[in-house]
Amino acid sequence: MRARKFLILVAFAAVVAAFYFLDLGKYLTLESLKANRARLTDLHLAHTVLFAAVFVLAYIVQTAFSLPGAAILSLAAGAIFGVLQGTLFVVAGATVGAVLAFLVSRTLLRDWVVRKFGGRMEGIDRGLRENGLSYLLFLRLVPAFPFFLVNLACGVTGLPLRTYALGTLFGIVPGSLVFVNAGASLAAIETVRQVATPRVLGSFVLLGLFALLPTIVNAVKKRREGNALPCERTGKGKG
């Protein structure tokens, strides 16, 4: 079992090292996407199913190994596949990749993740234990929490895999839709930051707070119960 874990870790490290050693990140830039859009579109038209499968696989790898380039891949999805198909492929790839990262964190990298991010994960761990789905939706919707960190952090908590998968699936739809939709008008985009405007980020925060509403309500109830008189908590006050 240890030998298998070691081999998986070596393979994981090899993929990450190869990405940076081969400087593959240079292809995941807005300039590169614009320069190669016509070629990518032609490849899609010539090999529709295969091209879509390769794209989803690339998104899975990028997410599972916490590699840079998610924003560019999402823009590319809109530029090549259109809004509807592009969003579907992005959400599918990101969800599967996030689940794989979750499983790797839970089974192989648990000790390393705790040592590396332990201080930053205390609040996340507490929120997930008390209000799993709603808190995960909040983490996915609010851009203040790095996607890769949430993947790793959730893996070392007691959050069930099914809850994690559902929360990720639904939580990433709004952000994916925004970037894919922007990619459909790629010529009008000059920088990636142009997509994530303050208004868009504010909308995500509002959605995140809405998702967190059950957690807030429960916290208020617990606080009221804690401040209530003994007779009020038991409901057996004597007249």
C-alpha cells in the first residue's frame, strides 16, 4: 500500500514538474488564445468529439494538479464551443478535477496539507463540519477563497465526498458561466481581470452570502439559545 502511494505521489510530482519544466504555461495566456483561436476552432470542426474530450481532460488535469490556467481554459471554452456547451464542459472538467484533488488530499497528502495550510484551514474545517453544503457553496462562490486551497482543505476534513461533489458542481456554475460567456466575445477582452469586474465579484459575494444564509440562521438561533434563561431553554417556566 505504501509503495502504491509513493508511486502515485511520484507521478503527481512528475506531472507538475513537467508542466513548469516544459513551460506549458506560455500556452495558457490570453495572447496565445487569441493568436490560436482560428486554429483551435478548425480543429474542433474537424474532430468535434475528440477535441471536446481532449479539452475536458485538459481541464480535469489542470484542476486535479492545481495548475495555473483555469481562467484561460474557461475563456477558450466560450470562444470555441459557445456559451452553453462551453459552460457544460468547464463545469464537468472542473468538478471531476476537484473531486480527484479532494481524494488525493484525503488519501495521500493529508499530513502535508495540514502542515502547509493548517492555520488557514481552521475556519474552513469548522464551517464544513457544522454546515457542510451551504458553507461549501459559500467557499465556491466567493472568489476570496482559492479554488485549489478549498479542494485540498476539504480533503482533510470529515466532509462526505457526495456533499463535496454536489457543492462543487453547483457552486462553480456562476463563475464558469461568466468566464465562458466572456470568451464567446474574446476579441473584446484585453485582460483577464476585465472579466472579473467589481460588479461581477460583488454578485458572487451576494450569492455566497445567500448560500450561507442557513448557516447564519443556525448561528443566530444557537446564540439566542445560549443567552436564554434556563426556563426559556427548557420551555418549562413555572408560573
